[in-house]
Amino acid sequence: MEIIAGTVDSWSAGMLLDVARYRHRVFVEKLGWKLHTRCGLELDQFDGRDTVYLVARNPDGDIVGTTRLLPTHRPYLLASVFPQLLGGAPAPCSPKIWELSRFAAVDLGARTDASGDPYGSSLALDLLSAAMRIVEKEGGHQLVSASPLGVERILRRAGLHAHRMAPPVRVESQYLFACAISVDKGWRPRPDRCGDLTR
């Protein structure tokens, strides 16, 4: 398993298209999110030239996970699309606070039943660990995210300091909350499962 970090400027055009295709398959086809898509690709206004992406690939080179990182002193998803999750509080706006969005850790080619996650939560935690290292290198100390409630239990079980920024809100068919996670560059989910991080 390898985890690669980069921006549009540091990657080939093909890599961003692969990410956009994977996001469409996960968020639109599998999870049923109502997102504006085109030609089987999922990209939005927050996918810019300097947006930082993390991509997890299996030994065959297939994408099995991805996420997007944005500093909150620029436009970002939680502040622009889900401000109701902040409970009336001002949205974070600081180069030291980064948003984690479009987070997925699903091997779409794995032969498992539909309800199973072929990597459990370990791949998701590997991605999160890599994200914290990237954000810490950029001077950040906190991640924020619009997350489903189930994420809270996973983070606590993993030993991360995470908290709700406001009470959960029902959005379409699920409850979401604004989640704040303290960046801990030394945290690892499991010593034997750290992804190789390249940029």
C-alpha cells in the first residue's frame, strides 16, 4: 500500500481524473450523494490547482482511498456548503486550521460482500495519519470536517483528540457534525500499517 500526496500542478492530468472517477464511484454511485457531476467525474469548486490531495493505491496501482486538504483561510466545504453544522459560530479561518473533505477509504475492486469494508477502518486511519503529517508540515495544528456521526466513535477508539464543534444536524438522510481533530504528527494507527508517504 502506498499513499501519495500532491497537487494538480505536481501530478499528471491522469491522476486527477482517476481521483475524480473514484470519488464519483464512491460518493455518487455507492453512497448515493446528490452531487453535481459530469461524465462520471466528481469535482467541485474546491478542487483547485493548489488543493492538496492524498491518494492510497494498492499494489496493482488502483485507488483505494483519497482525501482532500484545504487551509481554512481560503474557501472550503464546511464553511461554504455546511455552515449550519457550526451552530451559528463563525467558521474557522486560519492557515493553521485545515479542512479534511471528500475522505474515502474503499477498495471498489475487493471481493467482499456489499456491507463489508475490505480494509476495516485501518486504511482510513492510515490516510488520516498521512493527512496530519502533511498539515503539520504546513504549520497547521487542527483539522476540521463535515462528518457523519459514526466517524466520532472511530476517532475516539483510535485514540485521537476529536470533538464536536456544534450539535449534529440532519442533512438529507443522515446526521452530520462539524468535527475538529487536533493534529498529532506522531500518531500512527498501527505500527505495521503506515502507508509510505511521497509527494
